[in-house]
Amino acid sequence: MKKIAVLGATGSIGRSTLDIVSRFPERYQVVALGGGRNIRELIALARRFQPQLLAVQEEDGAGELTQALQDFGLSIPVMVGQPGAVAVATYAQADIVIAAMVGAVGLEPTHAALKAGKDVALANKESMVMAGRLLNQVAAETGAAILPLDSEHSAIWQALNGEPKKGVEKLILTASGGPFRDFSLAEMGQVTPEQAMRHPRWEMGPKITIDSATMMNKALEIIEARWLFDIVPERIEVLVHPQSIVHSLVEYVDGSVLAQLGLPDMRLPIAYALGYPERLALDLPKLDLATIGQLDFMQADATLFPALKLVRRALAAGDSGAIAFNAANEVAVERFRQGEIGFLEIAETVEKVLDQVTREDFSTLTEILDFDAQVRQSIL
């Protein structure tokens, strides 16, 4: 039986993961859970899965959770903050860690899991964006595997399976284009946080949904793919595909293109990572291409979505560029959500930060986290 620790258990990826786990109780056991501020949901998950360790973000939540567990006759240790997340990520009994925290906060526990030799199923793209070089190095040293959970990177992983690396011409990430792909620049300038939170295809958390609307999400995925698949950025492209059926493609040197298709349901890539190299038999709706009838593809408009240009600048600036790109975006998205800046100012904030960055590569987690903090402080 494979034992699982889940970081971000109360988020969309965490919920989907636990749905898959619950379908195969004979194969998987949840041994540790880390959640955010949704204490009520974490209490329900604790009662359902009865893990051996729990972690929450804040002290107040820990008290509420501990009291609720006692009321239900459960004795489960509860830890708080980053130490709690790291404890979940490195829990001795866990065979695999689902890294589904959102943002830079997920880097430290992801790094700790790999350093402890745990396989990591990675949905926290910011970890690879900020520290892809370091995480790959740690994984190689400990023998841990980094398994892609994002639908796009899972699709590439599947399309690359069994193919020699020298035969790969390029990777093609697909993007839905978000809710504003047909907007004019003027219309995008008037977009509200409420509008940006309504994604046409996927159900995701607020930060990722807004990133999808700006296509920052796809820009971050370009950096992630560069490290996950050890390929130069110049050979990674983006296509807009509104139906979100083709999740990504790999073009080979002979002109062949392999694509992975499926309904837009995160349980599919999660199940692939959990079952690999076996495919799990899922009782979920199946793709019916005849009913869909048409699949559309188009070039992404870098004028409307400047993130796709800015990410190339970030990549050219090495580790410091990628870290600054991510940090500036996280700060700007939160300001947009609070109504402090406009939708187009998210990319403008990122560009201003990149203007100040000089190329620098880092060899330790401390250096990466320190630089990340410096960038954030410079924006405030």
C-alpha cells in the first residue's frame, strides 16, 4: 500500500487527490495532511482519513482543529506554519508527497521532501520556477522522483514516455486563453477581480485562476517545463486551445506530433502520477470527440498577454529572473484582488521588477528564499 502525504489538502488539487485516493482504499493510505485556513474542511478530512499528522497555517486554526479532534475522540498531532508543512512533507511513513500548496510558500516543504528522499507529485509550479536547478540536483542526489501534476506537464510527460530525448524537437503547452482572450486591450483594462475569477474551463483557486486570466500561469509553466524536462526554453511554445481537451503536445524531429487528450478534470493527471507506471481504472466521464466535434488552436497574443514576452526576459536573467518574475506576480495578483491595482498593472508590475534584475544563479535554498524576500520587499 502506498502511503501519501498531502500539502494543500483543502485546495482544488488536494480535494481531487483525496477523491482519487478514496476510490482505491486498498492501494493508498493518507498518513499526513497539511491545509490552509479552511479548518472546518480539514476537520472533516481528519475524521474521514484519520492521518497520523496534521498541519495548518495559523495558530488560531491549530487550536480550533485540536479541540475539534478531541471532541471527536481523535488524537492526532497538529503542527503550525512552515514547520508544520515541512513536517508533513518529510513524514517518515509517507512514500509520496502531493505538493499542492499555492505560491512560493510551497518551495521549502517541496525541497525538504526531496531532500528526505520522498517522491513528490508536483502541482506547486512556483517551486520549480524559483528553484528548478536546485530541486533537480537534490532529487538526483537522493533518488527521489519529481512527478508532474499540472495537466499540461503531465501531458508532456505522457507524450515523452519511452521516446529518446534526442528525438524531441519542441514542447507545446496549450492554454485555454482564459476568459479574456477575445477582449480588446481597452476592455482588459476594465476587468474586475470578480470577472478574472471566472474561468471558462477549470475550477481552481483564486491565485491560479487570475494567473490563467493574465496567462502568467502559462508563463510560469514554461519555466517549469524547462526544468522538469531538461529542455532549453527556446524549444518550448504555447498554443491557445479554448476547449482544453488537448492538454499539451510534443513535436519530434521527424515531424510527428504526439498529444495527450482528455476532459478538463485534474483527477486524470493526478491518477496518472499516483498510479505510474500503471494506469488506474477510473469511473469518470470519458472523452467523446464526436460530441465535441471541433478542436481549435491559435497563436497566443503577446500584446494582450505580455506575460508571454516577459517570461523570456526572466529566463534570460537566470535564477534571479525567474524568482523575481514569480515574486512580482504573486504580489501584484494579491494587490489586484484587493482592488489596489488594475488588471493590466499585474504585468506592468512584473515588467518594472524585471527592469531592475541582474542575472544571478543560486546554489542553496537560503540564497533563493533571501532573494525572493528582497524582491517582495522592493515592491512594497
